[in-house]
Amino acid sequence: MAELSYPFDADNANGGSSVVSQTQWQSMAVNWTSDRIDFPLTSTTYSGDDLPFSATITGRTVTVSPGSAWVGGFYYKVTEPMTFTISANGTSKGRKDLIVLRADMARAAVNMTVVEGSPASTPVEPQPTRKVGSVWEMAIQAIDVPANNGTVTALRRGPFPMPAPVAFPWNAGDSSTLLPRGAFTYDLDNNGGDSQWEAFNGRDGWLLTRHFGKSRTYTPSTLYVQSGIPTANRRGRWRWIAPNTFWFSVTIVNDFEDKGIAVTGSNWRAAVTLPQNSNPKAIQTVHGYLSNPNSSGGLPNMMSVTATTQPGSNILFLHCPNPTTTKEGLDGLRQFPARSTFSISGTLEGNEFSE
């Protein structure tokens, strides 16, 4: 019959079947879940012995602790430690072996076994076999077998599950803190009150990782200079693009025909505000430009601007080349000249972890 479907209550003339073979089961089950150790990582820290399928080594004897796992669509559980003897390596080249959980259709079982690698100048771990209806392997430990029968060591390779991502229509921030460690959360903003975003509840706490949809707007302020630039002429956009990392852009338009917005008092450089505080551990630098078509204020008609953060704050200081000679290096940008437009954008590390 050309059409097959399963499992149903009873076999029928429409191609439905009530019983599936182990290969048919595997073909379905590998789509339901990936290979993984059945142990959610809900704590912030673990020692090696806390986790299933941990390895201890005495000489060339490797003992693997009990555990459970999904392998190639089948569930596996071992309740007692498993012990293996790693083959000697008297050659002048190293070797890497794998301890795997192997689902073997010919044996109709999942068993733990060692897959031996080949000695090589730069040894590599054998690739697990993954073939539906035949042999499907999941690595749980890599065994380093040095040349000349050196000391054998083990490295963990088994994958663990993560909490499934979830979405909230609103109130996602507070709701996300109640989820297990390692959970990703999505705010779908179904009430239209804010942006759509993704967050992660990890070891360092809950953190918004990125915004979706349109970038957010904000109104940057000009600092240490005279007031007078209208709100509509101070335009900013921003978004979180990665954990604790934000992109921003600022445009300041001084459309007075005869008035530069100059620094006040003893201030020697202008500044603008960022949408978020920058990281306090380092000074960060971004670059912009000043379009000054009338060469107002004794400045060129086009000038590059170098901006530096005030660490731990939302202040971005502005600097420009000395307008008289390049030998003088950078000066503080002392004004937004008449009929000029200042633009800057970049990516900065924030301070969401309150470092």
C-alpha cells in the first residue's frame, strides 16, 4: 500500500496501522526530542560528581555513574555504575575514544559502550553514528588516551535539556523570574504597551537579551552646553541586540541660522545622553560626524567626531580633531554650530548586571 500511517486503534483498509515496528517508532521519536541526558540543569553550579554519567578513572579503568537519557528516540536507564577498560596505547601518537549510549536496532536495545579512535599526530574523537533503523549513538564521555600509555583522562560530552521557551502576552518581565534557570522567555506584547522582546533567566539572573520589531525611540539630551535645541531636533533610537549589549543612534539638529549651541562655564566638551548606562569596567568608543555646510563656528563643513563613554553612566562625551592643525590631536567638541547636524551611532556594552 502506498499510504501508511500509525499508530491507530486498529489496522484498517485506509493504510492505518495499530502497531509500529521499532524502526517506525524511531523515525517518529527522533522528531519529538533530541538526544539528551534526562536531568534538567536547574542549579547555578554543579560539581562533576553531581551529574549523571560522571566518569572516574583508575589507571585505564573508567567507571561511569548511573543515569537516564533519550537516545535515538528510545529511553535508556542504567541503575548501577558501568566499568570499562580502555585499550592501551603504546604508539608514539595520541588517541581519543568515546563512551557512547548506542541504540542498536539489531540488538533491540540501548547499551553503553566504548568507541575506540585511531592514533594520530592530532587525534580527534570518533563521530557518533546516527542512522535510523540501524545504529544511533550519543556521546557521554570523551577519553583522552595519550601516546606511550600516558595517563588517561575523561571529558564530559553528554548533552542536557533546557527548559522549553515560553511566551507571555504581557507582564513577561516579572513572570520570567519565576521560571527555571536556563529558560528563554518571549514577550509578545499583545496589549501593545511596549516592545516585543526575548529574555534569558540564567546564572547571573534574568536579563533581556534582544528586542524584536521596530527599534525603540528616546530623546537624547545635550549636556554641558546652552539649552535651546528643541525636543523634535534631538532624535534617538536604540534596541538591545544581545545580552547586556545595545545599539543606539543619535541625531542632533541645530537649525538656528546664526546661533551655535556652545559649552557653558568651564566645560570643555559637549556630551549627549545614551538610552542606557554603559559598563563601568572600561571606557568605550564610538564614532560619528558633524555636518556643518556653512562652516559655522570656525569648524569644517564635515568633521569626524570621536565619542567616549563615562563608565557606568549614560553620558557620551564628544571630541573632534583640532580645526587648525592635526598635530594638536583631538579637542573637545565645544559647540553644535548653527545650521549643523550631528549624527552618531554604535554598539556598547551596558550595565544590566550592576558591575
